Amino acid sequence: MSGYSVTVIFIQTLKFEYKLNCMSDVLDKKLHDAISGLNDKQKKAVLGMVKVFTQEQGKITDHWDDPDFVAEMNDRYNEYKSGSSKLIALEEVEKKARKIAQNLKSKKAS
């Protein structure tokens, strides 16, 4: 690879990083402007959401690594195998959802 190619790649990388930083600055300003217009109750609600987001960053992202999720799935599977609950095919769920959506649309139209 020639020195020219390395220089071009380096410049392109710098431009990309600059765009990311600019985008971040724009988002920071938009957030600041939006939050400054809120009342105290709304600011507390936003702060609560931010705390949840930061706490979720450290949580399990693969559900199969979560013991509560695995236990719930095992319970559901055992209920199905024992016959105490039945499965509904995806097509049936979609059909029911479309019918409900259609009814809601027709109610809004009238």
C-alpha cells in the first residue's frame, strides 16, 4: 500500500470521526434545549429514564444467560408438554391481530 493510500484512508477516518463528534454535539445540544424547557416533574421523569438506560447497559443482553428467563421458558414448555396450556400458531396470532386492527380502524373511521 502506498503512502498516498494510507494518507487517504487516515484522512477519511478523521472525517468520519469528525462527523460522529459533530452529530454527538448536535444531539447534546438538542437534548439540552429540550430538557431546559421542561418543568421539574418532567425533568425528574427524564432523569429516571436516563438512570434506567445506564443501569441496563450492565445487564444481561442474551436472554438465555438470564436464569429468570430460562426458568420462565422451562415453565411454559412444561405446561405445554403436560397439556395444561396450548400453543397458538403464528398464523393464527397474525390473523387475530389483523382482525383487531381492522376493527379499530373501522371504529376510528365511524
